[in-house]
Amino acid sequence: MTVRDVLADLSRWWREGSPVGMATVVGTWKSAPRPPGATMLVGPDQTAVGSVSGGCVEAAVYELGLEAISTGQPQLIRYGVSDDDAFSVGLTCGGIIDIFVERIDPSSFPQLGDVASAIAAEQPVAVATVISDPLGRLGQRLVVWPDRVDGTLGSAHFDEALTEDVRGMLAAGLTGPLHYGTDGERLGDEVTVFVAAYAPPPRMLVFGAIDFAAALARQGAFLGYRVTVCDARPVFATSRRFPGVEVVVDWPHRYLNGEIAAGRVDGRTVVCVLTHDPKFDVPVLQVALEREFAYVGAMGSRRTHDDRIAGLLAAGVPEAQLKKLHSPIGLALGARTPEETAVSITAEIIADRWGGDGQKLSTLDGSIHENLDRR
């Protein structure tokens, strides 16, 4: 669970002026059970909301949350196999996690109301919090929007450097730590700032209103994408056939050009072309391959793929851009049904994002999250 998942409770207690203990995973190594940004709250009524480890260290972190409410002092705590008390707190999975625990109330986090409003409106915002600092700025924070900043670390130079770096992370939808010297020097590592980026959900654009698209739309929504299904044929592109996702009747290349011009797509966007028709496929792929999207894939047989490549080359698409195209789309899972094919496609999207190769874990040695650890 991230702050998004516990935001309703956190905002309610904040509006009431009640102090909350908030624990956030700010660093992970090896097989840690939750990613950076996972959040657990200890409410003023001693209620626990959220999770930082799937149950491994919740009891210990709960006590730290109560302590933070009482003292107001933030703490950075590490749990893992190297700690004497690792087994006592239940972290037996072999992972290591750093958890930052702090007290949240209107005086310690006056910007929380604006942050909550931005998240609810799917507007990009990031919270950068000092979690390690020899000068005692633990818990100080900047809140960064694309066009403004609130808060300070007490140094104009540090604020400027941090704001620039946080905006880069926000544009990419990245959450994680940054390291600086004591006055924001980028080559230093005395100060650690944890950046929680709350970008709008990444988009999945599915072109071709076919049965495979319906299964892929459901799978994409399950993975957290904002899914849009687009087709120029109104008889197929209907909300009844694609419940719960945005449906657009338009020529695919025209719709994609419009979304690009409006700034509603970014480097996290996934494009899946399922139409099998060159009059739709070639123009939209020509537009998509010109951009640095996270993933561009197209469905079809080997023959369809060869014809598609020939059409793209004839349309003037450079060979360097064609190397970005995943075609035929998906991993070789032996999928047959639309649902199985949707899993095949999203598996390739995940592998492409994290650098995985789709092999069976049972045949490999080393860390399960080896690629993620290198990131």
C-alpha cells in the first residue's frame, strides 16, 4: 500500500488536527516484500492502516509509529537478515528494508491538504523528505509540482538542486532516494532525501476494438494503467463491449497525434496495436515509433509482421525506430484465448520495463529481484 491507498484516512485525521504516525519504506534490497513508497499509518485511535512489509515487521513498526506520535521525533530504521533482531520482527524472507517513521499533523506537514487534492485530481505532485542528514534536518520536506514548490530545506542552493531533480523523477513517475552533500551538492552522499512521486496513472492505449482488446483492457486496468480503447469503427468501439475503460471512436493515428499535442501521454505510456489492418496499423505505428514511449507493440502473424514492416519502411520510418517495435506482440507463453494473450502481452510489458527476460525462476540462480536491484 502507498499513500494513495491510505490517503482518505490520513487526510481525515490531518483535517481533524489529530497526529498520525506514518511509516514509509524508503529503501529495499534483495527479496524485500514491499517496494519503496509502501506506507503504514498508526492513527490517533491506535488503528493500523496499510502495510510496509506484508506482515513481516508490522508489529515493530506499529510501536515506532506510537513513539513518533508521542515524541514527534522521526526515525530511520533498517530491518533485515543482518540485524540481530531480524528474526524477532519476522523478516525471514532474506530481504532488507529501510523504513522512515515520522509524525504527521498540520504543523509538521502543512501542505498535506494540497498534496491530497492534487493526488485526487490526478495532477502530478511529489513530496521530498529528508530521511538522513548530519545537520539535523530529518523530516524537513519540499513539495514539488511541475509549476511551483512549497517548503524549504533551509538552503536556496539545496532547494534549487532538489527541485530540479524531483521534477525529473515526477515526469518519469519514479519514487526513490536521492543523495546530496550537505548543501545540495550532487556529488555528495551525506544527505538522503526520499522522493515520493504521485504522477497520474500511466496510460495504456489499445488500438483495435476486438475481443483481444477487451481482455487486454481488463488486464491493463488491473496493473494500474488508465486504459483507452480506440477504433475508427463505431459499431465495435462501444462502452458496452469495453465496460470500465475509456472508449474513443476515431482514427488511431489522429487520436494519438491529438493526445501527444495535448500532453496527455508521456514516457510511461504503453501503445498496443491490435487491429491487423495496415490502413490503421501503419499510420498509428508511424506516430508511436517517433516518440519515446515505454512500449509499442503490434499483434499479428509472422506474415502480417513482415507486411507491416514493409509498409512502415515504405512510409519512411527509419530502421532505428523499427527496433523499438515489439512485433509480433507478447511473450511466447503458448497463449490461445484472448485472456491468455492479454497475460502474454502484459508479461512482455513488465519484462521490458524491468529488464526481465521471461525465463522460469525455477531454472535460475541468484536474487529473484536481481534486475530490480540493479535499477
